[in-house]
Amino acid sequence: MSRLFQCAIDSRPLSDDIFTTYDYSGLQVHGLTTTPLSSFLGKNRLGGDGLCTLIPIAPGRTWTDGALVTAAQYLEGMRKVLNTNPFVKRFLFRKVKSVQVVGDSLELELHRPNYRLEETLSIPNFCPYRSESGVSSGEFRKVSENQFEGRSGEAIAVQVVKDPERNLELYKAGLLDLTADTAFPYHRFEEFRDSKELGVQEVGLSTSLVFGPGLQSEGTLSIRRFIQQTVEACDFTPVTFGLCRDMRSLLTECSKEVSGPRSLRLACDDFYPNKEICEIIAREFEGRGVSTNLVQDDYYAPKADFDVKLTISRGLGNAPYLRYAGELFGNVLTAMPNYRARYAALLDSLEATEATPQQLALHGELSWILREVVS
């Protein structure tokens, strides 16, 4: 009898539809049943002018029921993503001029070169579509709400374990084979970094602050700088993430004009480590004379009224391009057109550049703009 692997995530996917999901748990779970377009790129990168690429769908690739996977099915899947997920369409595909089937391949024509296209096409959303249920183009197919069956008979059972300490207990007891997302207690990362028994790997976490409508204009820049300085002064040792720690708000002290608000509504959902981080930030604000109300939001149905909200992006620590591209349509950049135009131009330069050391400088300048207007 084939082995059943037990896997834990910290939250259930926000959508049952791979073409509309965007949260990390959803991408992890749906990724079991899909084959993203990037898997067919191989050495076939962008053409000489950087404006066209041909993606041959590997011959012999099949669905779990034996039917062949076709380029036309990938095109239909791509259409579903772009028609139902406007966020993806706005920033990931803003340079795509046309997509068409050419024989057994997909041909993408771009308005301008984008050498980060492979990162975009690695997202599980870009997968083939069939109307029939119960079939999969990936290594596993979904057989029940929480169980997946592999092509070779192996199976994976996915369960939600919200408490990271409980997650670790289950792992040590042999009741879990794999934990994913922030279900692992990353505040204990250093303790288990070299553990051969646990085999801990960093997933890459980036943390940022989202400002509510009242703090998005040019006129509130001095308040955002005050918030920046306050967060920079916090001691996050209790919730450190090891090497994958990437707090975009932890910046050097700013010498420009700052002004603190009298009160602040600081929101987060109740998943680890959002609340732990916000409690540290709230104490720092209180110490600086700002009355701070910690507001708990609903992760599955956000509705909190807030001035500042803490968000965590999982899995993007090693793919900074996707994070930078997403910020192009962030709330503060949208409200500040001068910064946004400069940011967009730099992002264009990054996308038009093959992997070279100068990318580091472009990343650095993009980060500087975010520090000025977002943090």
C-alpha cells in the first residue's frame, strides 16, 4: 500500500478555483494539481529582440485521465486568469501584446521586453483548463476536500494547523511529514536551522505596512515617516525569521520632517506572526505618545477600518521581482503619480535587463522609492 503523506498549512485557501486564487496557501495546494507554463520553457527564453517567445508544450504530457495536454488548453487557462483576476492582468501581463497557439506551442508577443517573464509564468495559476472535474495536469489530483492522489499511487493529506507550536509537536510525534507556510514557528528558526531530523527550509517572508485611505495622500507623508521611524525602532527579536526576514519598514532614521498622529488604528489578522509583530509595534507607538488601538481583521473576509495594517507575503522572499511589480499598483504609489511614474520606469528597466549585477542597483532604487512613500 502506498504511503499517505501528512502535510500542514496554517490557513485554508481563499478560493477553490486555481484561476482566481492569489493567497500563498491556495497557490501551494492548487500547485499540486497543475503544471505551470514555466516548466516547458527549458532553454527557450525570449527571442533575440526580447519581444517574442515560443513555449512548446512537451509532447506526451497528459492529464491524470490519460488525455493529452494541449497548447490550446493552456491558452484557455490563461484567458480565465486574465478575465477573472484583474490584479494579475494589471501588473503581470501589462506588457503582453498577444498570446496565440502555434502548432503545439504558445507564442507570446510583448509590447516591450520582459526578461522576468519566466518568474511570472512559474505561478501555478497559468495552467491548462478543462471543463471536466476530477482531472489534473499536475502530479496529483484532488480526490476529496483535503486529500490528493499521485500518479504513482502515493497520496497527500492536507490539514490546517494554525498554531505553530502545535504544528511542531505534531511533526515531532510523527503525525506530520511536511509543514508549509508560516505553520512552522519561525521565531524558533535558529533553534532548528541545523536539525537534520526536521530539515527546516526558509520559505521567504516579507512584511510590509498597508496604509488606509486617510494616510495615502501627499499631505500625510510626514505621518508616514513618523510611522516609519517608529517601526524602525522596534525590537522584533521575539518574532525574527532568520535569513528570510525582510521587514521593508525597518529603515535607517529619516532626517526629513515627521509628525505623529494622536491616535492610530493598527490592524492585522490573527494568524502567526502578524499579531505578535503588531503588539510590539503598538507598544512602541504608545511609548511615543500615540494612542494605539489594535484591530483584529478577518483574514477570510477583510473588513476592518484601519489607519495602518500589517501584511505578510509568503514565498516571495526569493522572488523580489513579483513583489516589486505588485507594488506598482499599491495604494500609496497610485495616490502619488510622480513617484509612481519613476517607479514604473525603473521596473521597466529591470524587466528589460538580463541577469546582470546592475539589477542589484535597480532593486535598490525601487526599494528607496518604497521607503519614501510606502513605509
